[in-house]
Amino acid sequence: MKKKLYKNLLILLILMYGIFTLANQQKVLNQYSNNSKELASQIKKQQTTNEELIAEKENVNSKEFIEKMAREKLEMYYPNEKIYLDKGL
């Protein structure tokens, strides 16, 4: 009678351990899945940025790009060119 009780208790403990282990593994898998989705999103953003940089690299020697950078970064303008700034905002 006691052997049967110990045997049933042992089986119950093994089952509980198995359920606990499976639950923990499922939680870890969910975390990996979420991380995977987040990394895929970051990869997509970086690919878009990379494509934009490649397009910009192709245009870097164009007259329009050089003029734009001179105006924006170096605040250079053509002689006799008038620049109006709205300071009302």
C-alpha cells in the first residue's frame, strides 16, 4: 500500500516538474519570438536607411547636392542673393 502511494507521489512530482519546465520554456520561446520581431523591425529600418544613403551617395557629386549642402551646412549663398528669415515664429 505504501509502495503504491510513493509511486503515485513520484509520478505526480514528475508530472508537475514537466509542466513547470514546459511553462518556463514557453515563456522563453515567447521572449525570443518578441525579440525576433523587434530585430526584424530594426533590420527593415536599417535597410531603408541604407537605401536612402546609397541614393544620396549616388547624388553626392551633383551640382544640386553641393549647392544644398553649402546652403544648409555652411550657410553659403550666391553673391547679391537676398535671404529672408521669418522670426515671427
